[in-house]
Amino acid sequence: MKDWKLKVEHYFLRYENLLKIFSANFLMRGSVVAINLGTGILMRRELGEANSGLFGLFIGSLVLFATMLNFGFNGSAIYYAGKKPDKLQLYLTTNFIVTAVSIFVIAFSLFVFSFFFQFQSNWLRIIFIICYAIYSFSLVYRSFLLGMGENLYMQKIDLLSRIAYAFFMVFSYYFHCLSVLNIAIFMTLEYLVFTYLAHGKTELKIWPLSWDKTFFKENILFNSKAYIAGILYILLLKADQFIIKIFFNNHQVGVYGIGGTIVENLFMISHIICVMYLPKLLETDDFKIIINKSKKILGLIFISSLAMAFVLYFLSPWLYLWYYKKPSIEGVSCLRVLLIGFVTFSLFLLNYLIYFSVRLKKSLLIILGFGVGLNLILNFMYLPKYGIIASAWASSICYTLVALLSIFDLYYLKKRNYIKKTLVLDEERQ
């Protein structure tokens, strides 16, 4: 008994700082997830399926455009903030120019392809463009803060802004003035406040603006694989709602979007576990040790995600009633199927970070490309015939295959190749 107590005390003292940081991050991020889910219920109860589907497409388009038009700059911002802080002002200027060009691309897309991006009114399109510009800079500043080790500060801002968002949603719901346009305006202000606070924390000067062609090319080359991986990742998570829109309407997007929203918020919890343990994994450069350590974390992620999925599986009929005040067998079925994908894809989240950390991006691109391609094929083959449940199954199947392929690649192929190379090098030295 004494030995057991001594072991507990030893491990507690050893990981005390990690536990404190983890608990603080988990508490704040968990609170953000809870607010997102709670406000999502208010929003959907007030807006209904069609307008909720429209809001889902608004968010999906925002994320998709931000990923496709930033050329992967957000990823390298973490590197420059940590390794070359003297380059951050030049980096920020470059992003000004990239964002300005992308605004014209978005404006052209929204108005020329209005049959696809149906935002009901020109005002909503204008707000979308403004929201994108501010959102783009907020992502860059997020990367700056991560690179500077200010993740906890960022989590505090996120929590406070979400609390303000919750008050706004409750007020609008009570007075029946909730609309997609009002929510979009508030979100734009939320991104603006975050960018302002983050800018103050980084203490960067915007003026004078400067341009360095060599620096721009360097970033494009540095980010090329990360950029493609980011696009594939977003398509894997978001493309299903756009495909549903092609074949059906905003109403069906809204019915399906409940499951997608809940699962995406659950991914945030799994991601916290991955990010908190990543520094411990990367203490060594030995790939074999990294892989052996990560197996334990995969087990933890699997058990925690399975437990969350198990609870939500049985709560899903009540969840749908909370969201839309009426039952929907189709919506509940989609959520339950997507929970399968949530469990498996949570494992991939850790592998995704490992791929980037040990610079094995080519394998990641192949796996993600396979997952996206298969997802599109399955959706276009079966969605018109079987409805939105086909999209749920297509997503879960592809999430699972991507996770299994990454596990096989990292923990068998890459590990085996690393051991072979290590043995060859040892023999040559002898």
C-alpha cells in the first residue's frame, strides 16, 4: 500500500505542471464546447432546419475559403513565432497582401456562383467577405500565439468571447430577433476583438508595410505540403454538407448538420489530449521511442472518445428534440453513424500531429487524398438514392479508413523502415 502511494506521489510530482496546464486547458476548452452546444440548441430551435443549414454552409464556406486561400501561411506562422520572431512583421505584411487578393477571389465566387453559395441576400454576402478578412487575420494571430507559447492566454480569450456570444444568443432568442445575419455580424465582431487582443499580446507593429518577394517564395515552398494537407483535411470534414446541398436543399443540410456540429465539437476535446501530450512525445528525436510512447496515448484517446460516443449514442433522440423541438429518425440515425467516425478519427488526430512533427507529410497527403477521394465517390454514388444517411456512412467509413491507414503506416511501415535504417547505420559504423 505504501509503495502504491509513493508511486502516485512520484508521478504526481513529476507531471504536476503538465496536469495543471492540462486541467486548465481542458476546463476552458470544455466550457467552450459546452457553450457551443448550448447556443447551437437555441439557434436551431429559433431558426429551424433550413436556416440552420444555411448557417452551417456559411461556416463551412468560411473555413474552406480560409484554408484554400491562405496558401498554408498559418502553419509557418507557428514556426516563425517560435524560431524567427524578427520575421513576424514581414510575415504579417505578406498576409495583408495575400488576404487582400483572396477577398477579390471570394467576392467574385460569391456573386458569380451565387446559385451554389446561396446566402439569401447581398447583405449576408457582404458580411461574409468582411468576416472572412477578419477571420483570416485572427487565424494568423492564433498561430503567432501558439508559436510564442501563449496557448493558455488564447484559451482565456476564446472562453470570454464565447461567454459574450452566449449572452448574445440568449438575448436574441428571448426577444425573437435571432437570424443568420445577426449571428454572422456578432461572429465578425468576435473575430475582430480576438485579433485586436492578440495583436496587443504579440506587440507587433503593422506599419510600415513591406514586401519581400524572396520571403513570399520561401513560405510558399515551406508550406506546400502542409497547405495541400490542410485543404484535404477540411474537405474530409466539411465536403459532405456541400454535397448534400448540391443534391438536396438547406433543410436537409440542417438535419444532417446536427450530427456534424456535435462531432466537430467532440473533436476539440480529443484534440486537447493530443496537443497536451505532444511535447512529451517529441522530447526525443528517436522515431521508435516516439511511436512506442504514442501507443499509450492512442489507447487513452480511444477509451475517452468511446465513452463520449457511448453516452451521446443513447442521448441522441433527446439531443435532436432539444435542437429542433421535434423528433427526426433521419437526423438521429446520422448522428449515431457519425459517432462511429468520431471514435476512429480521434485516433487520426494524434497521428496527424505526429506526421507534421517528424516531417512525414508525403504519406499524410496520400492517406488524406485517398480518404477525400473515396468520400466524394461514395457520396455521389449513394447520396441521391439513400439520402443524407449515405453521407453519414461515407464520412464514418472514410474517417475509419484514414485512421487505420495512418496507424498501419506509422506503427508498422515507418517503424520497420526506421529500424532497418538504424541497423544499417550501426553496421556501417562498426
